[in-house]
Amino acid sequence: MVEKSRRYLLNLSYMLVFILVFLGSIYILVPRLGKIIENSIVNEVIIPGISKPLNNLRKAIIFKAGNQDIRYIFQNPASRKEIEKMFSLFLTQDVTYAYILYRDKDGKLRYLLDISHEDRGKFWQKFDVVNEKWNEVFKTKRDLIIKQEVIDFLWITYVKPILQRGEVKGLIVLDFSIEKLREIKKIVRKIQNTILIGISFVLISFIISIYQFVRYEKKLKKMYFDPLTGAYNRLFLYENSELFKYYPFTVFVIDIDYFKRINDTYGHEVGDKVLKETTERISKYLRSEDLLIRYGGEEFLLLIRSDPNSPDYRKNILNLAKRIKNEVEFFPFEIGNIKLKVTVSIGINFYDHEKSIEEAVKNADIALYSAKRKGRNRIEVYNAGLKVNEKNINVVKEAIEEDRVICFYQPIIDLKTIKTIKFESLIRIVTRKGELLHPHEFLGSIKGAYIYIDLTKKIIEFNKKILEKFRNIEISINLSAIDIYNEDIIKIFAESFEREEANRLIIEILESEEIENYDLFKTQLRKLQSIGCKIAIDDFGSGYSNFSHIIELNPDYLKIDGSLIQKIDADNKAYSIVKAIKHFADDLNVKVVAEHINSREVFEKVLVIGICYGQGYYLQPPIHPDKLDKYIS
């Protein structure tokens, strides 16, 4: 970080030199600005203002002349006076001389009319040309602007040719006063002074900014590091996100598997030491230009500066990921008398110049989620198939908007009487073709997207109607930790359900989901319990079962995970685990439900263990809501 700050300050110094050179150049070039303004006034103000009226004057002269030479109309007093009246409109304070010239047969210019403020030429008096540029108008037959450099009290001369039968016979001439140019130069001087003030202000501001930056950088360095691990923190990522545009970074998101279990089992002190040692092990394989950021509790962001055009780019990146994974996995963590086997899951996003750092991190996080979902302790590379893609989001969004979200209901059976005592609500989406989409086809890919909560609200709304329709049934609704944490979801239950309806509602929570904040989670559950809802722990035994937390949650039901139930007829370990869970629940006076009873053999084993409630295809498959009344006594 210090080295980066030094490079940054060096770049600032280069920038300061550049700005000084740039501003100095501007100051030197400012006089040319006067010329630019002068030309701009001539071409965009003066000429457009007089060109059309002069054209009209020229047409009037040609019209009055008819077939005779134009000099003859100026010999006629009436015509001369009429033209003089028209011409006098051009005689303003900016025009010193205004006259009309004629080119005689010898090629000399002579006055036909002069209405100047002073020094008027007489009719047919010779006009002396002091600038060879006058001859251009006879060649080009176009308007001519002559900048006066010889006559110091004049600025420009504007010449408009009078053509008869394709030949230039005369010239309408306006000489503009130097006063206008003096006004321009006065404006330029003001601009110069303003620029000088601006240069001084920018220079002083820049020096002050560097001084403030140095002071701020010293304070900010302390804020950029995670005090526990010594890695950079998220603030560093946010504050420096612009810098990542200039370098090709490959993004790793690294997560310590089951870190929460370590904290819960051994305490936060051991957990902190695991974090520190993990940081050290990862850092062994990094270069000075690579960045390691503690991105979350047990999640690290690794930015590897790499050359994506190298033929071994992907191979080298994957080898690095394997070395980091093996470094953590193959060498146990020894903390005091405790020896821990720790593993990590890694999501990778290869460099893509079209993606921002935010997109790259998001994609690596999606790959990490896939690695965790596939069993953890693995490396997963992002590809478009993993993305929380717009297609799935749109499928769910359209289903919600078009009221194509429904719930099927699987009976939960009293295994002694073989009677249905309640139903579990199972979400389905009906496609526009009438086909059914099951949860595994869309739910996992939208988790974390905004539409996920909207879908939960739709499920609650659907089940509310079922409870209103059937007053003698109980329904279980599955909610994730995301739903439980969401205050809007809790509010919907509180405001939408009558006490009698809430008493017939069981909220099923996935035990396999990691709950980060148990205190908040318990608070939210108590709100649901206060409304009248019962609580069930779903998929119990599928992951790490923290018995102390189960006791604190005070559930009404434990639903034993189907992966255990399905094996109890052939797997003694699964049988023993299910039996132990049953005894644990009995001690807490919590009812037990066996899921996935899909065969007679499993059913008989469940009865031997003494479990009273069950569900599965052997007992009854899920029922369409329209047929629900046939199964309600």
C-alpha cells in the first residue's frame, strides 16, 4: 500500500509538471486567441450582418444601370442621390469610409460615390491602391476582406464586386475603424488576466490538494487494512475500484468451509487464529502486485494481476488456485492443543476487459456459490451457465405478474392412524404452455436476486387463500434465512393472518442453511411465534446440526432430512442417527416428522424407531390445490 501511495504521488508530480507546461503554453498562446476572436467577429458577426444588405445595394445598382454601364447612373443626380441614400445606411461609427469605385478601360480605379465621414473622394477621382490584394477581387469575382497593416487607423476593408455581363465593373467598399480592433484587444487583455488568475488559483489549489492528500493518505492507510488478518479490507476495494480499470486482474473469491462450525465449537478466539493463518498461507503464493482482501467474515477476495494474452494464462491461474486450496487442506491448523482440518472453496472469474471489477467479483461469487453447493472444498470457474441469469429471473417475474405461481400440497401423515394431519406447501410455476416447473429448476438460480422475496410474498398470499378456504387444515410453508431476516415478510404475516389462521400455519426453516446472526434470527422467529405460527426445523441432520441452537430456537417439529430416512432400511449408521435424533427430540418434547418415505421398507423402519409422523411418495404424492378438498375429511 505504501509503495502504491508513492507511485500515486509520483504520478501526481508528473501531472503537476504537465499542468504547469500546459498552462504555460496556454499563456504563451493567449495572444493568438485575440486573432481567433478577431477572425470570429469578422466572419461570424460583421460579414453576416452586412453581406445581404450589400447584395441588395449591388442588385439595385445593376437594375438601375440596365444595359448601360454602371458609371452613367452615378452621373444622373436623381439616381446618384437614391443610391447614396441606400448606401448611407452602412455608415456607422465602426465604418470610417464607405465608397463605390469603378474600373476604367485602363484598369484604374475611380470614385463613383463616396459617403465617408471625412476625406471624401470626388466623382471620377482616381483611387490609389496601396495593397496588391485588391487585384484578387477582379480574378475571383468574389467578396474580399483585406486586413489593413499599412494604414494604422483602419482595421479591415470589405470589398464587394459589382458584376455586369460576367465582368467586375465596380466595387462597393467599406473601411472599418481600428476602434473595433482596440475593443477586441482590450477584451483579450481581460481574458489574459483572467487566465493568469486561474493559473495561479489552479496551481495553489493543486499544491494544497497534494498536501491534504499526503495527510489524508496517512490516516487512510490505517483504514485500508483489516486489523485481524493484516489483509486489505472492503474499504480499500471500494475506494480504489477505479484503479482496477487499468490492470488485468483475475478474481478469486475464497471461503473457509464451515467456518461457523469452528466458531461455534471452539470459540471466536480459535476462529480468529484460523482466519489469520489462512491469510498467511494464501499470502505465501502472492506477488507484490497481487491483492488479498478480507471481503467478509470468512471470505477473502484475491485479485491476481495477470496477462490474459499469455498462452498459459488459464493453466497458471488454475494451478495457483490448486496450490492455495492444497496449502490449506493438506496441512492441519495447530492452535494450542487443537489440531484442525480446514478446507476452502474457491470461485474464479477469468479476466474479461468488458467487465468491471464489480461484475468480476459478482461472477466469482456465483462460482463460489456453485462450489459450495457441490460439496465445498473445491474450485469452480465462472461460466454463463452459473450466472443468476436474467432468463430465470424473468421466468419467475412473469409467473408472478401473470399469477402462474401455485402450490402443491403433500400430506403429512399420522403414521399410527394413517390419517392426514397437515400439508406441506410445495411451490410450482406453471409455464405458459401449461407445464410445471419444480423448485430445483428455478429457485437456486434466483436466490439473492430481488425477485426472490417477491416470490416468497406470492407463496404466502397463495397459502393465505387456502387457509381461508379450508378452515380445518394446517399448512407448512418453507422459508429461508433470507426470508426470516426480511422485515417485510414478518410484517406480512403479522398483518395478513388472523390469529386462528396463524395457529394453523407452520414455518419450516432449513437446518442446512448457515445462519449468520442467530440472535437476530431468534428475534424474528419469536415475532412469528407471537402471531401464533408454529416452527419446524426442516432437513434436520443434512448438515452440521448445532443442538444448542436447536434448543434455543424452541421448535415445535423436527423434520428429519430425507437423505437419512431413505437409507435407514440398508444403512445402520443412518438408522442410528435417525434414532438418536428421535430420542433427542423426545427429550425436548418436540414432534418428529420423517421425510421421503418412498418405500414400504423405509416406512416399516420409521415405525420401528417410533416416529409418529411422516411424508413421502409411498404415503401420498403432492396434490394439486384444486383436488385438495378430496383429501380433507
